[in-house]
Amino acid sequence: MRRRTAFEKEPPPPNEVRVIGTRIRPFTFGLFGALGVLVALLIGSIVGQLATVLVYVGIALFLSLGLDPVVSFLERRLPRPAAVTIVVVGVLLAFAGIITAIVPVIVEQVTNLIDDGPQMVDDVLASDWYQTLAAQFGDSFEDAAAGVLSFVQDPANLTSIGGGIVAVGAGIAGGVTGVTIVLILTLYFMASLRGMKRLAARFVPAYQRDRFSELLEDISGAVGRYVIGQASLALINGVLTLIVMSIIGAPLPALLALIAFVGSLIPLVGTLSASIINALVCLFVSPVTALIAFGYYLVYMQIEAYVLSPRIMSKAVAVPGAIVVIAAVAGGALGGVLGALVAIPVAASIIIIVQKVLFPAQDAKTQPPAGA
């Protein structure tokens, strides 16, 4: 057997593990591994508890990127503090105007709907189309209608409905609080967005900061253009819905316009879902009104898909149609409505990174690696 020289190290015992030149016994290694798992679980629990706050921060950052192109446009003619001030004042005035104009109208219309509810039920029972359906389907249809009426007229059910209304009111109050928090964060992020970008660049090595900053500007510009484009489509749908619903005598036209506006913010399925809801609400007036509303939305969706959306969104994000569908579906499956909202700009950002980072890196590899 060959004897070890004085310069050769003694091999570690069989019950020890060598990690980066240090001997760690199996018990110590397992203990540190268990502590790592506990720390990961603790971090996951903290993130879960802060999920609402993180959502607020994400939405505010998303909206601030959407307002940044407006600030940049004004900055060409004014100093940046003046441009930021104008946008902040404009956002606050728009928010106050929406609250002042829509909320009282919605409250008044909902109150009128509750007051006129019994008379609307009587009108539906006395209408020709109800009598036709009752004559066509017989006792089953009348039994179903009677069951609905008995449910509404039962005081116990009204009590449960009242509790649900209280819960909805609490949800609305929480939603208003969330909107206020998001608004404040959006204004703060918008005012300090340039400094946040410089801070993010400090985490990158100095020789890569210029390229990173350029890539960050491209991504933020794509997100901002998408937000503006989607908000423009939603505003058009909301205004046209308010006009059309008021003309045809639909109930709660302001609320229907708000539903159309919020629905249009959701890619792919938002406009269709809001259109179906609004058309069904019009059934409270008459089937003719519902058919007119449904026909209007059919025409509008064609105009939006083939005229408005290509003209507005083609300047916002250059994302292939198939990727738009995949991104929206995947975002909706992972994050619900918020996931669907941010899916398309995230897809556009990934495309920018692939085109400006991955493709140039691959194109630079003109020779196989040594030893290949």
C-alpha cells in the first residue's frame, strides 16, 4: 500500500459530508436543510398574508407605467415637475368627476329599481310575451315563475337578501378603499418612476447598465402604450353604451355603461361578457329592448374587432394574435381578472427581451464552442 506524503490530505471519514471545503456532519446538514424549509414556509406565509397589498402595488405600478407616456408627452413642452403635476391633477379631477357623476346616478337608479320592482313584476306577468310563454310551456313555466315570486315575497328570504346586500355594501366599501390606495400609490409611482428605473439599474453591473436601461425603457413603453390603448377602447365602449342604453330606455344606463367600461378592460372575453350581462338586464323592460341591445353589441363588437382595436392596439403592442389568446387565457387561469389584464403586456415584454437579448446573443455565436 502506498504511503501518503506530508502534503496529501487525509480523506474525510465516511460519516461526514464535505461542502465547499468544509466538513459538515449529516445531522448538521439535515438541521440546516430543515431550517431552510421552515424559512421558505415562513416567507410563503408572509407573502400570502400580504397578497392584497402586493396586488395593490402591482396594479399601481401597472397604471403608473400607463400614465408615463402622458408625462413624457407633456415633458417635451414643460419641465418634468410641471408635467407630473398636470397629470396628477388631471387624474384626481377625473377620479373625483367619476365618483361625483356616476355614484349618485347609480344610487338613484338602484333605489328607483327597488321601489318600482313590484310594479315591474306585475308588468312582466301581464305582458304578452309572458302569456305566450305560459301558454306554450304550460304549468311548468307558471310553477317556476310562482316559485320565484314566492321567494321574493317571503320576509325570511328578504332578510337573507338584506344580509347579502349588507355584505355587498361592505365589499363596495372595501373596494372604494382599495381604489383609493391604488390611486395614491399610482400617483407616487408615477412621480418617482424615473428614479425607480435608475435604482433598478444600480443592481446591474456597470458595463451592462446602458443596455439594461434601454431594455427597461422599451418594456415600460410597451406596457404604457397597452394601458392607454385598452383604456381608450373601454372608454369608447362605456360612452357609447351610456348613449345607446339611454336612447332605448334600458334600466340603469349609468350602471350598464360602467359594466361595459370595466368589461372592456379585460382582453378577449370582457366585452362579450359585459354585453351579455347588459342585454339580459334589458329584459326587465321588454324582450324587444333586450334584442335591440344585443344587436347593438353585435355590431359594436365587429367594429371594435376590425376597426377600433387594430387602429389603437397596433400602435401599442406588437404581439401576434395567437400569443394574445394564449397569454390572456394563461393569465386568467393563473391570476383571474388581474392576470388576464397584465398577461398581454407581460407577453409583449417577453417578446422584447427575446428580440433584443436572446436573438442577438444567439446570432453572435458563429463558431461552435471549443471541444464540440
